[in-house]
Amino acid sequence: MKAVIQRVNHASVQIEGQIISKIQNGLLVLLGITQTDSSEDTKWLCNKIVNLRIFNDEHGVMNKSLADVQGDVIIVSQFTLMASTKKGHRPSYIKAANAETAIPIYEQFISEFETLSGKKVGAGKFGADMKIDLQNDGPVTIIIDTETKQ
């Protein structure tokens, strides 16, 4: 499982001209799921993101977590994060989980995140053609991979 976490001033997800998720201050999480990801990966990654201290304190130092700033979250499934560009110029997505495997993990991730954060989480729609609008704050962008635990 791989996550790209972006600290945002605002973000929204649009499908066919309709905004389905919208937040202000918080995080936009792009989530790639592999065929080998487990519920343990989900729990570890959710805990890591919820407690990640990437929001500024009163001194302008990144020392506060999502909970500390009561930030919002949008989680978007993005299989292209699992792209391999090792050979040639066309990315391979062989590591990405198929829908049958990925959808339950994506839904579990959202549920686990809501439990840990104590807040409702915005989401994209698995497999949909989405338009993501965001204003990256900082910019602060962190990539975490459960395979390497970093």
C-alpha cells in the first residue's frame, strides 16, 4: 500500500461535474493498493497518517497532527501509484490490486481512518474518472509505503 499525503488548504473531488467530496484545512490522501496488502497494512498506515505531525504549531514548526488541528481528510483510491516504470516507457500496473481485492481494502481504510480520527472522511469513487482540485499548503507532500514502512 502506498499513500501520497498532501497538506491542503482546500480540496475537492468531482465526478461528471458533481462535487462528491470537499474539505478545507486538512489532508488529501491518494491511496494505491497492491494485491498483497492486508488489514495490518491498513491499520498501520491509517495510524501513521492520523498521527503524522505535518501541521504548523504557533511557531511555524511542523509539530501538530491532523487531530491537533481538527483537520479534514479526503481519501482517493489511485491505482497508478503502483506503476512500475522499470522497463520501457509505458507504466505497468501489475502490482496494483484488482477491484475485487482493492475495494474492500479501500473501504476498510476509510472506516479505520474515521475510527482513528473521530471524524467523517471524504472519499473519491473507486474506478471513477475523477477530477481532483486542491491547494497544496506549504507545499507539504509525504509519500509512505507499507512495504518498507517508511
